[in-house]
Amino acid sequence: MASSPQNEIQEVLSVNQAFYTAHEQRDIDAMDEIWDHGASTACIHPGWPILRGWEAVRESWVRIFAGPVRNQFILTNATASVRGTMAWITLDENLMDRANTGTIAATNLFVRSSAGWKLVLHHGSPVAPRMRSEPG
Amino acid sequence: MASSPQNEIQEVLSVNQAFYTAHEQRDIDAMDEIWDHGASTACIHPGWPILRGWEAVRESWVRIFAGPVRNQFILTNATASVRGTMAWITLDENLMDRANTGTIAATNLFVRSSAGWKLVLHHGSPVAPRMRSEPG
């Protein structure tokens, strides 16, 4: 292993940040770089059913980027874990535009390849306002 | 590695089924067996904020099991992937009781330990009815 665990966590957090930058900038070329292109790739957008395989996931981003709403995020509460050639991050995506407000709780799963960490699964779900201070 | 990839997928699917059986039966002892007890353990129930660490996750199950709603699931559309000592499953949880209907899209992440596959992350999010047939 070339990287220390701490370096690996920094690398994963960096790819995670690039994912949100690509989303904000509607940059499908950056998404092509960030995501794993295999059949195991999956994405669950808030309220959406499961999308599987890179083609379906990529198509969803093309459609989202073509839509009227340009999302802006403040990312908070991120925690990363690395185990072998896999890493996962949970974090809060705080939406900052008029059409979408509130917090999305997100899980991002990464696989390490020869080209670095690649996003293999993204799952986002809205946090209900009443749940924010006291879950349950 | 003692198991073939196909056997490993079967093992992970078996633990995944045990997780839903424990939920339906409100069996906290079974949850203790199924989940990893480390600091990386996390759970995002539908509409809830991120819960981190086994203590917080376990407490959420105690509270859910004490609540008025007894969840029953029909599980469909499950796909499992294994990579090294990690595995992940996405699936649809179809709720079958009067208080909760509809579909929850779920991600379950597992780590392989000497005691077998352990659930380290569960994330569930409601699928919006209009999204079911045509996402986007």
C-alpha cells in the first residue's frame, strides 16, 4: 500500500469533494472521471428508485444537469472510513438554493482502482425537518 | 479465501435476510449479532439524520422496536457485490402494513470479520410514488 490510512482518507475526501463540485458545475466530463464505470455502480437520488450500472447512472446526471434547478451545497458532518480497497463516507448535503432547501443525508461508497478512488455508489435521502434535532 | 465469490454473495444475502427478519421480529439480540459494533457503523433510517457508532445505531433500533408500528417487508430487486472484505447490497423494501406503505430503496454495506459478514451501514430512503415508473 503506497498511502498511509490517513492519506487514503484524505484522497477519498478529495474525490468526494470533486463529486459535489462536478454536481454544482454540471460537469458530466468530471462525473465520467469520478465514477466507476462497472455494472456494480449504483445511485439512489433523493426520492428516486435504485439506478444500476454506469450507463443508467450517467444518464440520470445528464438529465439532472439539463433541468431547471442548479444545486449548491454546503457539505457538513463528513466522516470517512477505509477498509482495504473500499472506502465510504457519510455526510450532510445542505442545499442552498430557493427551489431545494434542507438537508440530504448521503452515503458515498468508493472502490480503489489503478486510477485512484472511484465512486461506485451514491445514496441521498432528505432529512425530515422534525427529525433534525431529535431523531425518532 | 475460503469461499468462492458466488458463495460469498450467498453469505452476504443470507445476513441481509437475517437483518430484515430481525427487524420484523423486533429482535434486538439478533441485531447485536448482525451489526458490526465499531465506530464506523452508521445508519440512516428513512427521513432520519445520520446515526454513527454502534451505540447510537443500537439505540435507534430499541426505540423503533418499542414503537407502535410493526414493519413487514417484501424484499425485491436485490443485487449484491463483493470486493475483498467488503460487500454491498441495494434492494427495495416493500412495506406491507397499514401505517407504512410504499417502497424504501436501501443500501446495506457489510464488512467481513472472523465471525462472518457484519452490517456496517444501512441507508433507507422512500421512493416517491411518481418516481416509481419513470425516474427524473
